Amino acid sequence: MEQNTMHGSSAAARLARDGLAARQFGAPTLAHAKRCLLDYLSCAFEALPLPWSEQAAALAPAAQGGAHVIGRAGPRQPDAAAFANAVAGHGLVREDMHAGSVAHLGVVVWPMVFAVAQQRGVSGAQALDAAIVGYETGARLGRAVITPDLARLFRPTGLVGPFAAAMAGARLHGFDEARTLYALALAGNCCAGLNQWAHTGGSEMYFHPGFAVRNAWTCLQLAAGGAQASASILEGEAGFFQAYARAPMPAGIALFADGSAEIDHVFNKPAPACNFAQSPCQAALRAACEAGRRRIASVRIETTHAAVRYPGCAATGPFEHALQAKMSIPFGVAATLATGVIAEDNYRRLDDPEIARLIAATELCADAEYTAAFPARQGARVTLLLEDGSRISGALDDVVAADDALIRQRFRQAAQAVLGADTAARIEDLVDRYERVADAGELPRLCAAAA
């Protein structure tokens, strides 16, 4: 029988110790964390009217002294508010991406930070520190456990999200090492999210980060109340790695082990679609610009093995739901070629005959060089054979991420539509100086609608 002692020998105990350690993050890391925060807010505001956002918010009962739901009025029960904020942040399929873990960490970390910040009276600097540590936890575990075969079955965000959210919450709660260990061990029992949605277009995908953060909230409350759990939850014979990777836990998983923060490797999506469709669509746009109005006879897409293998990414239709189109690399490329742009409107054209013609003439395959460079880079090449016999290619060595200007533009447009220009400007200013703000809860309160 395992002895749940805090001698630091288990992997979860070491992660707990790493997660609670005092750290000084550099200006570039803090700036990128705030960029991810603003991008998360832009997604949540823009997704407010979508069905899954409405459905999640409807489950958040009013609670005096609770937490706020972005863009909606009144304090709510904190775990339900975190659930609703996670679902809304994921609602556009445009959330930030950590390619090494194939996970969307912001949509579990920021909702937890917002909920705890309104209960604990922490500063903006503490909130940013906790968020960076949360990203780090999910990213390091994800790098170690996620493979293309595993990701075909289980949603990576659902697997590592509970750990990421629990670590961020434990740091903000001021937990000691023992309670943090038990919160992480409990979170290991809450990993969830199957990838069948990618084959059907089902909306359960949108709720995966909500499940992760709500379960993590429960784990934190249990640990605070004295609940204990298996210290060997990661490396044990029936632990996380054996259960999902079907292999022993790799040695040497540690937070910030190489002196860098994993959040620095997170990128912000330029398009509201699957991560693996981003660079192929960008390559297609380059080819389309050169092709002009000449008619395309066939399309060849070369990208990473991980992209080709991920559920839904090779789908060729028919498409009943926009989510199926957002996951499909052939659809994204065909829509880009047909419209000449990469835009949200592309994914409403499910019955467009020209898009269907191009998909039917498309070949999707893995390229060895792009595969070898993944996940550090996500390259893609799109080659067009034109009906006049000429051949045109557009290629990128890596996805071109959304830059600061685009992130701010999207935020302003989305937040102003919900709260007005003055409040949107106040939110943006608050994010810009968040590390100097005394009350981190001011930000989620400001993001809520007036009663």
C-alpha cells in the first residue's frame, strides 16, 4: 500500500514543489502571458451568442460574492462561472495553442485564475504567475504523454487541462506542498474528453475545457478540506501514464527545467479553425494569390504526420456542422482557394459547389521534413495544378501566428460589441498593466455585463 507522505519522491510531489516555488518571470514572458489573456478575452466575448456559450452560462446560478461570467451580468457560483468562461473561450475554435502538448491551455487556466482571484484577494502579479505555472504544468505533462495515436482517441486538452487548472488554482489559494500534491492527484482522476466529436460534428468538444476547470475546482476544494489522493498518480502502475500512454512515465519531467517557460511556445491562432489547418490554409492563400483567376485542376497538401492523423483533419465531407469544416484541412484549404481569404465566413459555406469540387480534387499527405520539425515548427506546402498545365506552390516552414495588432483589433471589436468602447478600453488598459494591479479580481468584474 502506498504511503502518501511528503518526502518528495513521487512525480506529483516534485511537480507540486516546482509549481509553488517562488519565480521571477522576465518581461517577454509576462508580455506574452498578457497577450494570451487578451486573446482569450476576445474569443470569449465574440463567442457569447453561440449556442454552447449560452448553454454553459445557463448552468451558472447567481451567487452573492461569487465569480463573474465574461459578458454576462451578476456574480455566479464560482465553479459554474469558470465552466461557462472556459466554454465561451473555446467557442470559436480560435483559442491559443501549445503544439508540443497539442493542447489549448488558456481556456482552462484563465477561467480558473478569474474564479479564484475573485475569492482570494490576490494581485495581478500573482494571477499572472499562477497562469504561467498552470500553462507550464499542462504543457510539460502533455509533451510527455501525447502521441498522434493517443490524440486520435482522447482530447489532449481534456487530459492535461485538469492538472494545469489545479496547479494554477493551488498557487493562488496559497496551498502548501501537501495540499497541492493531493489537488493534482485528484485532478488525475478527472481527465476526460473523447474525440468522437471530430467524426460527427458533435458539440461536446466545446465543453471539454469546461469539464476540466470545473473538475479542477472541485479537486481544490476537496484538497483544502483535507482529502488525500495517490501521490503516485502520474507514475503508478495504474496511474496517468500507464492508463493513457500505456507506458512508464518518462524520467525528468520538471517545470521550467531548461530555464524557459512553456507559455513562450504558445501561439495565438490567426484563423478560427483547428491548429493543424492553420499553416495549410496560409500556404494555400499564397498559392491562390499567384494563381489569380486561373482554374485549379487539383490540389496537393503536404504537412505533418500529426496533422494528417488528428481526428477530423483529413475529413472530406459531407459536412453537416461548421465544426467539422473547421477541423478539416481539405475544407479549410479549398475554402481559402475558393474565396481568396481566411475568414470565419469560410466555415459557413458548407454547401459551396466550388469548395466541394476542390475538396474532391485534393490529396492530403504527410511530409517527412515537416513531420521531423514538429512540434517546434508546423510547416505546410500546397501545390496547385492548374487547368492550363502550370503548377504553383505556396509553402511555410511554420504557422504565422496572430500578432499583437491583430489580437488587439479582434479584442476591441468583440468587447466593444458587448460592453461598449469605454469599458473595452478600460479592460485592455487593465490587462496591459495587470502585473501592477493590486486586485486581480477587478479584471473579471470589469468584463461582466452591467446588471
